[in-house]
Amino acid sequence: LYLHDNGFAKLKNVCMLSACPSLIALTMFDCPISLKKGYRHVLVNSIWTLKALDHHVISDEEIIQNWHLPERF
């Protein structure tokens, strides 16, 4: 589902997509929501069926709560 370059600004509106059982890929880059801190983490943990977000595969480590990438990444 390609939703990039839109005016989405609230995470709760996008998290409603968790009701879509066949959603495996989503793009949200260049939306106001993508500038929020932790946006990727929230979406990954809200939409369990996702395999890729913003053209990047979701790793197992991203699903773990409070996990952070080292600074070099």
C-alpha cells in the first residue's frame, strides 16, 4: 500500500491499518507522520502483518520493545 507523500499526521489513524490482514508492505515516507520520533517502531508493532515499511524489510530486532539500533546504523 503506497501512502507516501500524503498529509497523514497522526499515528493512530495509520495504526488502524492493523485491521487489514493482507497488508504486508506499506510506504509512509515524506508524510508528516514519518518525522515523529519512533514512528517506524510504532507502526511495526501495531501492524503485525507488515514485512516491509518504506521499502525496508522489517527485522526481528525492530519488533522487540525498546530496542534501539546502535549509533553507527
